[in-house]
Amino acid sequence: PLSPRRIRKAMSRLLLDLSIRQQIVLVAIFTTVVGLAAVLVFLLAGELQSAARMRQESAESLTRLLAVNGATALASRAPESASEILATLGADSTIIAVTLRLPDGSEFAGYRSPQPAHNTAGACAQPGRSRGALSALLFEPFLKVTQPIRNGVQHLGAVEACFDLSPLNDLVRQRLLMALAILGVAGTLAWILAARLQR
């Protein structure tokens, strides 16, 4: 069976069989591709963090607004009024589910997206802690934000909102494919130039 030690020995023998000029060219290609990959990873991580932060801020702002609008319905124990408020969320295609909860954690009113793509609405509506957008990308298909609802010092309950991360996931895939394409083109050009230098 192949082991890391045998692979290293085989690579060493292969390098020793090359001429000095070929070894220098090979090292130049390797360092160029690795350097370019490091730069692309840095840029991709920065763009992803920026997009995740914007998604997080937008989700938190909307959840705070829902908490303000739902406070009156919770204080008066009027689930019909709360349902009317939540029914307006159908215009936002990024919202998967919203749940207003009483202080004991039971559901007071809720909204579930009718879109077939939002098949995670049931799991999303289950009680659970919130995650950041960047962390959610690694563990969940949605972003969950929880905002407590208070009337002065009185705790009325909480609002839990789940947001679709598909657009952010699509952005990640697009950037990864672009990075792989750039690395492939750069590696090919470096190989062509190296082949010409060896003539």
C-alpha cells in the first residue's frame, strides 16, 4: 500500500532524475501556483466574510422590526393579530420561517414559507440557538436569528426568524469555480512557458 514515506521517496527519485534546469523550472511553477492559490484563498475568504456580515446585519434588523411589531400582539395575547403581521412576510423570498414564542417557549404564532425550495422550514422552526451567517454556512442551510421581546422590564417572549442562505451558497460556489479556473489557466500558462524555456 502507498504510504506518505513511499510517496516522498518516489518524488525525490523523480526530482533527482531531472536536470538542474528542469528542477528550477518545476520549482518556479510550483511556487507561482501556490502563491496565486494563497492570494485567491485570502480574497475569497474576505469576500465571503463581507457577504456573510451583510446577510447577518440584514437578518438581525428585520428580526428586531418583527420583535417591535409583535410586542403588542404578545402583550394582549392576540395570536390573530400576530398572524396578520407575519402574513406580510410572504413578499420576502429569503424568509423561511418566523415563530413568535411565549416566555415558556411555546409557539404563539408562526409563518412558514410556501415555497417548495424552503423544505427546511420545519427543522428551522424548532427551538434552538442562533448561529452567525458564516458559521451557518458550514452547518445549516439556513441562518437563524433570535430576538427577545420586552415591554420595559417585562419579558413577553421572543421572535425566531430563519433566512435562506441559498444566495450566499451560490456566491461561494461561483467564487470557488472562478478560483479553480484561474488556477488552472495560470498553471497551464506556467507549464507552456516552462516547456519553451527548456528548448
